[in-house]
Amino acid sequence: MVTNIVENWLWQRSIDRNDHPALIFDNQVWTFTQLENISIQVAINLKQLGVKPKDYVAVLADNSPNLIILIHALIKLRCVSVHLNIRLSEQELRWQFDNINSTFLVHDSSKFETVNRLLIPDSQLLNLEDLVNRKFELNQNLLSNYIDLNHIHTIIYTSGTTGVPKGVQLTYQNHLASAIASYNHLKINPNSDRWLNCLPLYHIGGLSILWRSVIWGMPMVLLPKFDVYEVCKAIATQEITFISLVPTMLFRILASPDFQNTLEPWQNLRGILLGGASSNQELLNQCLELKLPILLTYGLTEATSQVATLSTEDIPSKIGSSGQVLSCNQVRIGSLRNDQVEVEIGAVGQILIKGDNLMKGYLNYPNLEDNWFNTGDIGYLDNAGYLYVLNRRHDLIISGGENIYPPEIESVLLKHPHIQDACIVGITDQEWGEIVAAVLQVSDRSINLDSVREFCIGEGLARYKLPKRIYIVDSMPITASGKVSRQLIRDLITNLVS
């Protein structure tokens, strides 16, 4: 009989790899046994404060050992962790907290003022540092050392194509399938490999590294945030073999003297996973010239990170490809007109995925069950099974690894008393990948970039979504059906800057 109940992964590692390093942060080392023991105490503290199994617990915190401990503690209570993006505005955070209908919000000390300004009625605001440091007496037997693979562990919000955030529900099975596929594809060796995590844990790219660590008993070196100097220092001193980056990060690293001083350890890495946005060929050529082990990857939150990965040796012969599909995924290409109709090899269409790593569904939406999920991306498969992604979610802007949806910004701009119409598009940028550009039809031509950005901040728009350029036009280019044409807008901007 097949069972979905398995032993808690951290508990397992505390037994079979008890004194092996699990987490390294600021030259401090925690073994798997130490992480297990501390997470038990934090779970006891949470239970004493009223947290119960199946509760949705929102988390707003920077990368830290305390955050890792909290994640493991919530598993022992069989709670659902809801990871909130620390870069969102207070209005955006409040909407997401209301959407999960939660009572508990755990925050670190740096977020104290933010969470108090949220003015959440009937909520419990729990300080993360206090949870780790205080001790309550409670029967440890009330905690669980087992997990149900079908249960939801994580909710991460990602914007939908309309700009309305959706909570991606990821199960333990999703995390396990993703970790297994990554292990097999990258040939991970827990005894010699170490993964440097400089990605935020509220993104799936950062969180998936945590799961690879605890499932396979592999050390994770954690940084509080991305910093070129600290990344290069860790590469040079911490025996790192893998690191995950987005193109903007890699661009900054290669331009830094800190990188030049640590070139040899960078070349000795086994893999630099590069995802989160399209990589320009100039950046890839530079990496190949420097003999860096670049692994291009295509993934999404709904698929618990990786879908396909391209090896370093395949980059020259498979230009534009995201690589071969990982073992946990099935990928098919549906017709552009009807995604239920599969197209032939080499034909361009809609990218659909299925597999054990695919989310259960969006919060408050019907579950996917065993259905194919339409990523919204356009691409094709070649006859060797390599995936090519031509357009990422059509209108989506990916700036510095963050997903930005134009309709969300447009709806804010149209609240401005002197903006009659607005269209948001992405402009290619060497450092950021893309930047946000706003094309505006206005009644007052004294409007400028600074005033537009100030207005958007006042309306609660996160700073990373703010326009970096604006263009004033007399009228918007429209299609034959009378709709504003984003493609014509892009062409217009090209003409304006050329």
C-alpha cells in the first residue's frame, strides 16, 4: 500500500547526518541536529501562543537563520507558511494578508514599523527574534515528526496576468519532486556540494535551495541579501559548488573588481544556475569566455522552481534554449489558438506543464487536479527535447528577477487626475534585463517622471514596479478593434529613442 505519510525531512537528517553542517551564516554553523532542536523549541513557543495545525501563518522577514528555524518549526505544527514579499508596499501586503484570512503574522525586528502600520484587526503580530529566544515548557509529544506529502506547506503570491495577486499553493510533494529532479539533473553530492543562497526566501528560487539542503543533507550557505562583495567572499572562502542568480545579479558581479579577484574559485564551481529572466547573448558569451559553468534555467513559482535547465556545454549549439525538461515535469506545446490541441515538434505554441512539482492550485481558485497548466509562455520543443521560450507571459516585464504586470501599474496611473490613458511596457536594459516604461496621454504636459513616481508611491505601488521612464503622446496607437496595442507602443518607443 502506497502511503503519503513520511518522516519529517529535518528530523531524518538530524539522525542520519546529525553533526553535518546544515546552515552557514556569517561564519556561524548549525548542524542538522542543532536546527532540529531549535525548531522544536520555536514550535513549542508558537503553540503556546495559540498557533494550531492547519493555521495559515504569514511571514515577513529578511533572510536569516531565524527564518530558516521558523520554517521548520511551522512544519512541526503542520501549519501553512505564507511568505510575503518584503519589497511590497503596505497596501499590497495588507491585501495579501486579508486574502489568506490569517490571524498570525510573524515578522523580524526590521519590519516592526511596517507591520504596525498595516493596522490588521484581531491579528497576532509575533516577533521572530522573541520566538527563537524565549522558552516555554510544553509537552514535545504534541509536535509532529511526520508530514503528509499531499498537504500544503507553502503559499507564495505571484501576480496574475491581470495584475491581481494569486497565492500559489505548494505541497510537500511539490518540494520533494523538485528537489529530486534537481538532484538527478545536477548530480548533486551531499558530501561535497554546498549551495550559496543569496536569493530571498520569499521567492521560490531561494526557498527551493532550502529544500534541496534539508532533503539531501547538503550544507546551505545563506546571505541576508544579495551583495556582490559578500557573494564573491563566500565563493572564495566557503567551498561553494553551486549558486543561483538572476541575470541582473550576474551582470553586477562580472562588472565588479571583487569578481576579478576571485575568478579562479568562480571557475571551479560546478554550476551557476541562471534564471528568473531571459539572458542576453552578450552576457552568456562573456561567461563562456571566462569559463564559468553557467546553467540556464526556465522555471516558475507554480512549478516549484525549475522546469528545464541547459548545460554549459550545450549553450553554444542551443542558442536561445532553456535546456532539457527535468524529470519531474511533462511539457507539451499547445496551439496558439487552442492549448488543448498539441502541435508538432518545432512548432511555436503555448507552453503547458504537468508533474509532481506542479502546484495544487491557486488559493481560493479550483485545484488543478491532474490537469495541464498553461504557463502563459510561448515557445517550442526541438526534436531532441530542448525547450525554447520565446515570450515570457506576453506582457510580463521581468526586471531584476521580479515579475511586473503592466495592468497593475496602469490601473494606478489612471487614478491620476491628469492622466487620460496609460500603457506600460518593458524596455530592454543591460543591467536589469528590462525596465518599466510608461506611455501616457495627459491633460497637463507639466507631468514628469518624478511626479508620476511620487503619485504611484502614494497609491501604494511597490518601488520596484515604478516607471523608470515616461513618454508623453498625443494619442495611443490602437488596433483595428480599437484596443491600445502594446506592440505598437513598443515600436513607438523604439522610434522615439532611436
